[in-house]
Amino acid sequence: MAIDRIQTAIRFTEETMLKIAYIARKNHRSLNAELAFLAQNCIEKFESEYGEIQLSDEEKNKYRR
């Protein structure tokens, strides 16, 4: 089964991580699901202000394994 998600490591201060985990619990999400939700909202906000992000083939392949 193909997985369409890329695993990554993000570094936070302990306080930031604990606060995001708190928000995730309040939203009935896992920490990972909350971070994905926040990232998607950030992208949508950016694109609504500046237009759709057009990625070059080089940019698309940068983080592929």
C-alpha cells in the first residue's frame, strides 16, 4: 500500500510542543493530525492572499526519497 505522506522531524521548544499537544487534545486530534491541520490552514491562507503556489519539478523532488 502506497503512503502519500512524508515523515519528517520538527524541533520545538518543550513549551510549544506541550501547547500544541494541548490544542490537539481539545480538538480531538492526535498531535500529528493537529500539525497537518495547522500546516494545511497556513497554506490555504497564504494561497488566498498570494495565489496558488506553483512548484517546479526540482522543488517537487527535493524532499522525495
